[in-house]
Amino acid sequence: MASSVPGPVPLPESRYNLSTYWGRVRHCSEIADPFMLFTTKADLDKARGIISAYRHGELKHTTPEFWHAKKQLDSTVHPDTGETVLLPFRMSCCVLSNLVVTVGMLTPGMGTFGTMFWQWANQSLNVAVNSANANKSHPMSTQQLITNYTMAVTASCGVAVGLNKLVPRLKNLSANTKLILGRLVPFAAVVSAGIVNVFLMRGDEIRKGITVYDKHGDDVGKSKKAAFLAVGETALSRVINATPIMVIPPLLLVKLQKGVLKGKSMGVQTVANLGLILATSFAALPFALAVFPQYQSIHVNKLEKELCGKKDKNGEPIDKVYFNRGI
């Protein structure tokens, strides 16, 4: 990210108003822009020069060139190390990297082995992306990474295989209802694993609390209640992010298979499935990512008692604090 370029002048967080939902949608669209995958090393060197000029006061105002440089760095470079993130694991490659495993998970009629393979592939990709973009100031131990990976794979495979065996046995349901429920099994598995992932990866935050800041950016203290809110919203955001991509395409495919795709070959149906997932991912992902703001404020009365009654550096009472929800 552009924040990896040092300098005394702080960078604007975004060209859009992140306090509004539409502003966050536009911001998320930029971060996930697949055209940023064509960014070269020369482009990054030029972008670093522009951002450095701003951070050292040489560039007095933001310009279209500045925003483009920031966009290139935000979508390509790790914020802590300043190193280029491996291409398949960048935010700008999010849709394309997930396309193959999503198509695999949503392919109708897979057996137990196929179901388990694609759930394993999805969680392996999730762990790789999380590891490549993780906060390097507090790296996860190898044991924690293995535990998180094992629990996520177990949860997703267990839910997927279990529901695949349960749905056909349900009585008093029409064949069409069973068909729809069967197509939604991958969604239930991905959501379950996503929630497990979040609470395992960020369990220390809930146990120890996260740092909250006043309006000047000064450290006020640590709050377990703010941590629980941050982790809970992140877990919910995983559900929201997965919903359009894992629900809309399979339901549309059921409809199409009864109409224009009826009697078509498996190859044609696979291409249709691929197109549905790709279109839904590009259209819906920014709207899903933008539901919760990354940086939030909360009244101190809703947090621990020891955080109440404090004053900022100007001697004014602190009634609101701010925290980073994370992603």
C-alpha cells in the first residue's frame, strides 16, 4: 500500500468519503480493480516517487496522477514490508483467484470426493491470501496457522458433506426445493468456515483487547468490547461477502437449466456457470465489502469503565474513541 512509503506528511485515506456507504463502495471498487494486475515494476517505482513527493511536502496537492499512484500501490504492495504481494494473492486478483474454486464448489452433481476437494482448495486459497496480506508486525505462528487451516478445512468439509447427505433424506419437501437446497450447500460450508477462520485468527484480540484512539489519533487504551465488535462485524462481513457470489449464480443456473440450458451439454452449462459467477463477483463484491467501515467510532460509555473519564492532550473529555475493524 501507499502507506509503506515513509514521510512526515500523512496520506489521505481515500479520494472518497469513507463515512458513507457509496464512498466505501467506490473505494472498494478501486482496490479490487483487476486492471491493476498489469502494473509493472517501473510503474511501482514511479508511483513510489509520486507518493514520496507528497509525503515530504514537495507535492502540495493531490492530483489525478497522485490518486492513480496511490491506487497502484494500495492494490499491489504490502503496507508493512513495502514488498510486492504475489500476484494471485493481491486484492486486485481477488475475483479471478476465487473464480476457479468457486466454479468448482458450485458445480452440480459432485460426489463426496469432489465436494471435499473443492472445499479444501477454497480454504487453502483463503489461508494463502490471509498469510500474504497479514499484519507483519504481529505475525501468526506456524502452529496458529496450521490450527486455523485445519479447523477451517474441517468445518467446510464437514458442513458440505453432511448437508449433501442430509438434503436428499428430507421428507415432505418437493424435488425442486431439494434441488435448490442442494445447490446452496457450498454457501453454508463457506460461511461456516469463514466464521471459524475469523474467530481463530483474531481470538487474541478478543482475549487481550484492541487499541482505541481519540480524535487526535492518540492511544487511549485497550478494549475487549471494541475487539468483540470488530471481530463480530468482520465475521458477519464474511457472510455478506459470500452471499451474492455463492447464492445468486446457483439459483440462476437452476432457472436457466429449466429453460435455455435445458438439454445442453455439460460444457455449455459450465461456461454459463462461469459467466454467472464472474459477472456476479465483479458487480456485487464492492457492495458487499463496503457494508462495514474499516475505521469506526464508538462512545466510551459502551466500553470498559477504565476508558471513561479520560481527557485528550488538550484537556478535553474523551467521549468517543476510534478503532480499526480490520478486514
